[in-house]
Amino acid sequence: MSILIDGKAHAARLREEIGRQVGRLRQHDLITPGLAVILVGEDPASQVYVRNKATQAREAGMSSFEYRLADSVPQIQLLDLIERLNCDPEVHGILVQLPLPPQVDEARVIQAICPAKDIDGFHPINVGNIATGGYGMVPCTPLGCLTLLKFQLGDLSGKRAVVLGRSNIVGKPMASLLLKEHCTVTVAHSRTRQLEEVCRQADILVAAVGRPCLVKEDWIKPGATVIDVGINRIEADGRTRLVGDVDFEGARKVAGALTPVPGGVGPMTIACLLLNTLEATCRQHD
Ligand code: GUN
């Protein structure tokens, strides 16, 4: 049986530490970190994520500014709002929840966010800085995964890591971060040949493809550390259930350590968003 990596507990400890640092900033420097979250449309999953982000920011002592725009919002209106937030000294971090409706050009929106306030780490300047080994805001989900991996394994140097998925939000930045930690990194995806065999090579397997229970027991090298980023809603026995990209029951027979869904990577993502907001605040007041 593998060790369960308790992301919920790690995230709670991280949020407590962030809360202490926010308290000090407010008391000694009279600065309150401010997080602005923009949600376009009514997607139920996005509404839950955005609500959780805002609630946890307030619980950590930050100011939270929420903007809900109609699904039909013209792109120019969204860009105008971002420009206002870029100039607002009370806002230190800006997050536009993705995905966006088709009339809005996602790349254009991301590029409109001031890189210093881009706490998602999606702006090309931050992506480029991370990829070239410099300082940049690190996307929250990969940062959460890396934090759990380092806690579990310590030094990652020389380990074989397979990242399953090549999204801009998780797969690609995860690969950059693991490379920076001196792993030997393979990015696998839907067109990868002999996918199972590639996964079986991994000392570290990060699954981020959005396919429920894709990774089976026999895809995993015995003793490997498995990080499951997937959050998939499935109907089972007349109920909606959350499952990851990894077949949990199978995987826990072979993996050395494994993150559950829910309670693994998800809570770490939001904690890392707060960490990025705190860091952005400190840098803006440096
Ligand atoms: N949609 C799914 N994950 C994310 C994320 O990490 N940030 C943003 N802005 N949108 C998302």
C-alpha cells in the first residue's frame, strides 16, 4: 500500500504560515495584499473555484475583489477592467479564471495583465523567465505539485519524471520546474506512442490530462511517486463523484506515494495562489 500524500493538510499549514506573514505586513507596513478574481460566465465548476479562492484569500487576511461578467461580455470591456486593476495600488494579484468564452481571445487577455500582478504565472514574460531559469511567477498547480514532491522525496535530482499532459496551465510549466530540479523529464500526451511503457519508466509521474482513471496500476513503476492533477466529475451509482486521472484503487497497490482526489493537489493550488499573491505584494512594495 502506498503512502497517501495529504495535500489538504499541507495546504492548511501553508495557509496558516501565509496568514501569519499577511498579519505582519498589515501590522508593520500597513499593507494589505489584494487579490482580484475575474469570472466570465456561469460555468458551475469555475464558480466553485472562484468562490474558494476569494474565501481563502479573505481567511488569510487579504483583500478580495471579485468581478463577475456575463458570458457575452465584449473583449474590450474585459481588457478595460484588467487595465484598471493593473493601475490599482490596492490590487497586487489579478486572476482571470479560464476557460473564457469564444468571443474573447485568451492570449490577448493574459498578455494584458501586468506581469508583476500575474499571480497565475501565465504571462509570456513569466513563462519565459521560468523556462530560462530566471525569476518569474510560477503557475499555482505545478508549484503545488512540486512542493508535495519535494516534501515526499527531498532532492529530485536525477530522477526520471514523466508529465502526462502538455497544457500551458499544468503540463508545460510542470516540465520546466522539474527540469530546473535536475530531473530527466519526458512530456507525454495523447499522441505519445507506447504511453503505458513511457509512464512505467517514471520515478515521478504527474498526471494532468483530464481523463478519468486513465492511468492504471500496470502503468506505474513499483515505488513511484504519483501526483494526480485530474479533477473529473463522473456519474456513478446515480451520484456525481470526483475522480482523478489515476485509477486510485489500482495505483495505491504499486505506487510508493500517491495524492488522492479530492484532497491532494486541489487544495495546494489555492494555497500557492495565496503564496504568489503575498510574494507579488512584497515585490511591488520593495
Ligand atoms: N482554470 C483552471 N485552472 C486554472 C488556474 O490555475 N488559473 C486560472 N486562471 N484558471 C484556471
